[in-house]
Amino acid sequence: MILLVSSTTNGLIEHWVAPDNIARITEAGVSSQWHGTRSFVYLFDGSMIECRETASDIVYAISKARGEG
């Protein structure tokens, strides 16, 4: 499991996600980054998490969770 953090108006939300459930990771654009969203993580169930972590940080966490890094 890897930890992904998203921001809300009420604070931060922690999401624990299995690396195998991640379908795609996209780096956020400038406007989203201005508001604290660094990347978008799309899951196979169709949901999306707006993360404070960068796409490269998430890829690193996935490789560590799989024992590759």
C-alpha cells in the first residue's frame, strides 16, 4: 500500500492505495499546482484522487512498494 494525500477545504485526507489498483498518474497543470494539487491518480474502479505528491514521487513509492527501488 502507498499513501496519497489530498487537500480539501476541511484539511487533508489520507488515501492508502494498493499499487496494482492505479491505472494512470498524470502531472497536474500550473493552475492545479497553484491550488496544491500536484498530480491526478486514476484508479481502475474509475475514481480519481487529486494528490499533493508529484507524479514522480508516486512512481517512486510504487516501485518501493513492489520491491523494485
